[in-house]
Amino acid sequence: MPADIRETLAAEDLDWRRDNNGRLLERWFNVNVYYSGYKPMSLDQHLELQRLRRMGIWTPSAPPDPEIKEY
């Protein structure tokens, strides 16, 4: 991993947000589109945890998946 990964990601994120800063009415009414804008790029943490564990990679404990209801 490059030593300047945080700076690179911050710059790329700023560019992306500049190009995708919401529609006119969203800006006028100050509607936060941050989460909806990044939804397609989000990582499902529980699926990733399962994937890593299946590969035999040690992972720390994690909170339970709220989608799975165990009583």
C-alpha cells in the first residue's frame, strides 16, 4: 500500500464529491445526499467478514449482523 494512500483517497473523494454534489433542489433545501451518493460503493461489512473467515484469515470479533434475527 502506498505511503500516501490517505492523501490520494482524500483527493479522489473531493473530486468525486465536486462532480456529484447533488441536484439543484437538494442543494437549495440543504438535503444531505452523502450516504445515498456513496451507497453503490459501500462495503457490506458482514459479508466481507464471512468471506475473510472462509479464507482462514483471522478477524477480530465483530458486532452481530442486525439483519439476522436470532432469538
